[in-house]
Amino acid sequence: MLHTLIVGLGRSGRGLHLPSLAKVRAVAPALFAPGPVMGHDPLRPEGDGILAVASPQEAARRRPPRDTVVHLCTPPHLRAEPMESLARLGYRRIIVEKPLALDLVELAVIARLRRRWDLDLSVATPWSASTLSRRLSAARRSGAFGPLRAVTVLQHKPRFTRSLESPGHPTAFDIEVPHALAVVVALAGGADVAAAELEDMVVDGARLPGLGCARLDLVHHTGVLTRIESDLTAPLRERRIVLEFDEVVLTGHYACSEADHTAQLSVSVPGREPTRSVFRDDAFTAFLRACYTRYSRPRRDRGDLPVHVEAVRLLAEAKNLCSPSTAPREVDSVVGA
């Protein structure tokens, strides 16, 4: 059975991980050791529903690190340093908030940490565990609709207030796009960036560079073409994915917020009326349950870590295209021996 330590109790740790973790503990109690979830955040020393600890060192004294899953929910520019500190204390199972790294340099550091300390990393991109993604993947694998030709993902939502108050993400590529990249890489395989664009966010006379809209065109090695667009200045929320096959178009809608954990999938065939299904899809809860189930096993595979490494590489390539002065760099393999 496993203990839990959440490092970082901001929007992700307290607002997303903690409530979803409570659901998993309720439906799969055999995965968890008795006792409350531990939490550490120097900026938020207290919190409802957790056992607040002053430091990871205190957490290690209270619960054995070898039997503890860490949720690393620090801001995206603070990944490698706290990861190394946790590894030195004996923690090996770490769920990292997306993205795994902001650039190839940090990814190389994480790769070395993983190999040195034998870390078992998972990346929190819940779309990968969603029922909708599983249905899309099954359609792709079956070949029933012919070859997959193109994928389009739209991730639109107004994010003005959080961008102004918490400028932790350097660009719009780092906020919603990692969710989409994990799905499209799993669906269509590795890719190269064909084009990338970033727009600024402008609100009340303030300009936030690169935090408005991100667009990304991919050419997968399988021949599939992907377009991802994330507009953080849009007036309405939308999380839509469209898969175009030879004979059929599948259009899926992921849940847009924690207020309604349902997804939708429509199937369009030329000459017929589209069909639509609506189903429960609490993706983040499913993701955490899958992580703890995998971590509870004595022998574990590396999960979908290669997908997230490819996602970081593609994000870095896209940012490089949007910033010509930034030279590309080589990176160690984070999944290698």
C-alpha cells in the first residue's frame, strides 16, 4: 500500500490532484496505506484535507519514501531541482505535473536524474487516460474506418486572470498543448514540427508575450497531419479533437472543467446522419488510479514516458521556430538505460 506526498499546493496540487486523489482513495482503498495525504508548500503551510509538513525531510521521517508516491506540482520552471532533492531522500515514484520539462536542457537534466536514481516518472496529462481517448485509440487500431489521415485539436478557454496573477508558464505552448501532444503522439506516433506560431495576450492595456494563442502543425512519421490550436483569449471554452479517416470523421469533446466530467463523441459518415454518444469521463481520476495501480506492482514498465519525452521535444522545436535566435540543442534520452 502507498502513501502520498503532494509537493506544491497551488492550483494543480490543491485544486486538481487532491480532490481527484480523494475519489481514487474512496473507490480503490486497497491501493493506499492508512493515514492522511501529506502536503508541502512553503507558500501555503496549511490546507484542508492534508497533513501539512514543513519540508520533504519531515515527510520522509513520517512515512517511508520507498512506499510513497510524490505528486510534484511545483511551477513548470521548478522541476529538476526539487526532483533531485526528493530522489536524495529516497523517493522513487513521482507524478510530475505537465509539461515534464520546459526545454531540452531541463529534459536532459531530468534524464540524468532518472537514470542516476532509478526514478519511475509519470506525467500528469489526464487526456491520455480518458475514456474518449481510449475510444479514439481503439478506432485507430481497428482499421475499421480506413487509415487515419489528419488530426485537429482545439483547446480554447479564457485564461486572462490566471495568466496575470500566476505567470509561471512561459508560453501558451506550455499550458494546454501538452495534453493534446500526449494524445496525438500516442495516436499517430512521432512527428516533426512543420509550423508553429505564438500570439501575445492583451488585456486592459497589459501585454503578456506568447501567452495568447499557440498553433502547431505536425507531420507524423506515419504520414498523419496534425494541427493543434490553443487560444487562451477565447471567450468560450472548447476542448475538441477531430480524427479524419478515409471513410469517417470522429469528433470528440473532452470535459471542459471539473464541474461536469462528461465527454462526447460523434461519428460522421458521408450520406448518413451523424451519431452522437455522451458518457462519463473523469479523466484525471482515471489517470491517478492507473498511476497508483502501476506503482503498486512489484515489477513496473515505464508507462507512457516515451510519449511525454517526444512531446517535450516537439514543444522545444515549436518554441525554437517562434524564437529564431534560440539555437536547438541535443538532449540525452530520458527513457534510455
